[in-house]
Amino acid sequence: MKSSYKLLIALAFTLVFSACSKDFLEVEPIGKMSVELFYQTDEDATKAIIATYDILQWMNARDWNSSYLVKTFPSDESNVGGGDAGDQPPYQELGGFTYGPSNAPITAVWQSNYFGIYRANLVLNNVKDDSDLKKQILAEAKFLRAYYYFEIVSMFGHGPLILDELAPSEYSQPFADAAAIYAQIEKDLNEAIAGLPLKSQYGAEDKFRATKGTAQALLGKALLYQKKYTESAAAFTSVVESNEYALQADFSTLFLKESEFGEESILEASFVTTSGYDWGTFQWGGNRAMENNITWQLTGPRGDYFVAGTTGLIGGWGFNYPRQAAYDVFTAAGDNVRKAASILSLADLRAQGGDWTNESSWGWDGCIRVKYGTRMDETNGENGAVPELNYGTNLRLIRYADVLLMLAEALHLSGNDADAAMYLNQVRERAQLAPFTGDIMQAIKTERQMELVFEGVRFLDLVRWGDAATVLGPFGFVAGKHEVFPIPQDEMRNNSTAQQNPNY
């Protein structure tokens, strides 16, 4: 998704006043393209849908306002880190549950998702279904609108439900409750499923685009979050029975560039190294034209103290340090396969010739993150490019293992433990673990904790399971408040009908 595809409508024109000709004053502005004219062709529709996908990239890689980190820092997986307690206070607030409506990263999550919804609405309200490609693009737009609304409802609980373009006088929109937003998500996804191709029907250049399985997976997830377990299991089963996806055999390479858009991939936010940014060309502040993933640099082990050895990692800026407790979960389960590809203890690091030279550094808890690590071979330091500014590793937003574990959960909660165990054990087998024993629901929870560590799903899992107060209470989580994020102060100020979440 390159910035050159973004929807740009020129607004520049010159007005020359003349007292002699009234007709001259009525000439159409030069260089201005109307909405009606822009959306006429397949090419225009393609540019518009690419601009809608682009929000997936932007929202997760905004330098100090990453949606991925907003979902990660409140979990029990990691400490916020950074240089000290005063390094990026808005992020520090997320780790200690001290945030409020003015928190900038939370505001950015709200903003970026509604940007995505706006762009999807532009497509849906202006593209006509008069070609096969346009019909597919309309289905993609419905998927993307559903995705952005799912982010809003799962993280904030409610919000304006906007399906059309609004005039300025209409910007104060009433909040819809979760049930109404989920109903729209289900409607959009069911219609998207009918119009999207299978993954195998896309060419290599379109591998980032939503497929029928992508929409089915998100539908299953939305139904699971609503506790509609039978319907959820049916949606996930459609993904499995399509035979379009599989577990990648080698977990150790699953999150490397070589495995991007592979057999396990259902949806990814795509980044590139080829822009070759240096300190003069990289633009801070969340510029939507940026094509790299600065988040990986922010969350790499702090270079002042990190000795890489043979890990293949380079120093970062020290945010998102794993907690020792996350490492211990793998150890207790005997899961060496996923542990090695996800997290290193100090002993593991030293065994690879590396070291950590300041064990009292802020946020350090004895571990280094490997999954989505700062790998030298996944950035660009050539021809004057600065490696820290050019990470191209994709963020896996939905993958097949996640679907199998959600399917196991939905089947268990709808009374089918035999099939639930089958899908759970498929994921365990890939990790070279024996079939589970004991409480199946607890086994599913632990499996998700290990399989999906550092993927931005743990916090929302704990909330929907009702486990957040118990697990996160020691870090500051308050029941009845922190299950959802606050509605941003900007929305409360600018929308006269906005409704703040309780206790904020």
C-alpha cells in the first residue's frame, strides 16, 4: 500500500476578477474534480479502496500513538519501558491504568478508526457496482468498515454509527450502543463474504487484500465477543473448511518477512523498507504517507544496554519489555518452540553471546522480546538510509492459529468439547506439545496466552473472559471502568451528543 495510491483531490485554482464578463465569473474551477467524476472508473475505485486499507498501516505505526501499543500496554505481557517513568507519559499511563479522556494514544485510536470508516463510506456511497472489480471493491469496503467498527466497539464500547458522508452541520452524531454497532458489523461482513474472492484467487500483487476467509474470520470474532457461540463456531468453521489456510510448520520464522502473507496469514498491516528514510526525510507526528513501521524501533531493547550476540537483533528505544511472568508461562508448559521465537530470558540471551548491562534500567524485567524484534535483516541501512527508521516487518492482524483457538473456544462454550479439543490440539501439535489435559477452557486461555503473546490481543481477551480484574488488578485495573477506554476529550468537546464511559 504505497502512499501514491492515496486519494488526492486537487483543490488549487485561480480566480481572476473581471468587471466586463459575468460569464467569466461562472467558469468551473480549474483543477477541481468532483466526487461524482472521480469514482467513475475501476482505477479510481481501486485508488479509493487502497486509501481505506492504508489506515491499517497508519493506525498501528504512528510513532507515539500506535493502536497496537494501546492494546498491548494494558496487558500483563509487558512493561511500558522507555528511558524512565517520564519517557512518553501517555504510554506510561496505559501501563498503570492512570489514563483519562485526554490520553493522546487513545485519542489517536479513536481518530484513526473513524478515518478508516470515513474512507470506507466514501467508497460505499460513491462507487457503482457496474463492473466485477467494483463489486469486489465494494465488498472490501464493507469488510474494512466492519473491521474499524469492531475496533471501536471492542475498545470503547460504543460510538457514533456513521454510514454516510456528513455535512458539517451533522458532525454531532448520537452514540449507538454496542448491540447496534455489532448488528452493522454483522451485516457488513455477511455482505462482504458474498462478494469477496478466496485467497487463492488473488494474484501476488493483491495479497494484502481482504478475502472471503478474512471476512468470515472477523465475523466469527465479532460473534464470539457477543457470546453468540454457535454462530461464531459456524463462521470460523467456514474458514477451516475453505482449505485456503494452514498452520505454518516452522513457528520460528512465522513472524519474519519471509513468511509475510504466507499460508497462515488472514490479514496483515503491510509495511516496506524501500522508502529509505533518514533523519531528514522521516516525518514525526503520525504522517499518513510514512511506509515503515517505526513501532518496531520504539519497542526494541534499549541500545544503551543491549549486547546482541548472535540473536540477529539490534538495539531499539526500549519500550514494551516482556515481563518475567510471560516467560514463565512458556516454561511451565514446556513450550520451548514458541518461547524461543517469542521471548528470551537473560540466561537465554547470554547463551547466544549477548548481554544486558543495566539490570536496574526502567521497565526491565529480565527478558527480551523476539517476536516482532528489531532485526537488522528486516530494515534498510543502505545508500544513506537509517536502519532505525526503515523497518518493514508486517503486523499480523488475523492469522489461522488465532482462528483455530477462537473456534475451539466457541465450540467448547456451545457444548462441543470433542471438536474443541481437536482444534486446540492442532495448535499445540505445531508447538510440539502433547494433547491438553484438564480444564479445556483454561487450556484454551493458556494456549492463547502463549501462541498470541505480543500480538495485541491479550488485554481484550482478559476483558471479554471477565478475568481482567483478577489478572490486571495488581497493575491498577479497576472493574467497572477499565473494561473500555475513555471516549476522547476531543469527541466530548466537539460532539454535543457524546456519552462518556463510566467512571472517567
